[in-house]
Amino acid sequence: MFQRTTALAALAAGILGLAAMSATAQPEKKAKPEDQAKAKKALQEVQDFIGMWNLEGQQKIGTKAEAWQEKVTWGWKFKDGDAWITVSFSQVKGKEVTEGKGKHFNSGELKYNLEKKKYLLTLVPTVKGEEPQTFEGDYAKGALKVERKDAKTGDVYRLTLNTVSEGIKFAFKYEKQDGGKGPFSAAHAMLGIKDGVAIGGPKKPECIVSGGSANISVTYKGATYYVCCSGCRDEFNAAPEKYVKGK
């Protein structure tokens, strides 16, 4: 009888404890509409990234140089008023394309932190079991530069991303600083051209959702508009009146 009473008391205490935790737990704060708009505006600084890029990667391991082909796709994502940018990597070998698995990274998300006033790029490594890596930094002089520090080794890794040739070419540079001291050394790099775009070709129409260069057509009430990615296409189709107003 004593054991039963003790067990019931312990159970009751546990239930009360969970109830107390639930009562004190704070719900996740949702960003204010004006803050969501500010974050989206900051991300529009890298609007030229949006689209699919056919890149050639290069790295040097010891005395051996290695090259590979990769498709990198950037696109907008919208949910509950928030906006961020996603990226996916696909390695190319001849006519075979391994979707969602690049040489070094598989996918990622680019967001803007208003409190820190920093861009946060989180990438999922290709190596199975490795944790996502978050880089933090700024956009300046036409380039996004973000860094992360390895807590175990102290090594600092830096990514520099930018478009060149008026948004026709894309450069992806990955560097390492041993122990967080001294100069950065090149780890690997990728460079290439936007899919379906020829250098010197006509200027593409503007995305009705994000304002960038667009190549996907959408229609509403018989009129044709253009968007830059599948995320903007879905956003437009969900609320077309929001974007065609005043057009």
C-alpha cells in the first residue's frame, strides 16, 4: 500500500511539474509585419543570386587539382509573412544530375537577423552525420561575406558569394583560416553562368514579387507577369491581387 501511495504521489508531482513548465513556457515570438518587411528588404540585396547556376568547381588537395560540375539553385520561400532564401546543390556528372547533393553541401537557407543586423547562411554538409553549419556576416561592395568558427579547432571558415558581369555570372569562394589566426587560404571555389542566359543577351523582365530578374511567366485575369523562382510563383498564385495592384 505504501509503495502504491508513493508511486501515485510521484506521478502527481510529475504531472504538476509538467503543468508548471507548460504554464511558464513562452510561445515563440512572431516577427512584426514591419520587421518582416525589413528582413525581406535586406535579403533583396542578394536578389541577383536567385535562379539556377551552372558552376564549375575547383579545389587543390596537396599537389592534385580537382574539378567538378555543379548546379546551384537559389529561390525565395514565403510563410506567414516571413521571407527567406533557400539554396540547393546538385552535382553533375555528364548527363547525370544528383539532385540535392553537391560536392560539399546539399542545401541551405539564407536569412537576415534584424537584432544582429547580420545575414545568416545555414548550409547542410554533404558528409552524412555532420551538423548544419551556420555562417554569419554582411553584404557589402556587391558581395556577401559570411564566416563561422569551429568550436573544437578554432579554425575560421569564410564564404564569399557574389555575381559578376551584371548578374550573369556567379562566384562562390570558400576559404579557411587555421586556428583563427593569420591569412585565409583557398579551400575550394565555384564559378559559372546563370542557366539559360547568354552573355550580352536581352535584359529579362522584373519579378513581380521580389523585384529581381525574372524568367518564369504567370498569368492572372488574362495578363502575363513574370517571377524569378518557384517560391515567388507560389507566393503570387496564392495572393495575385496583392502584387498586381497598381500595375
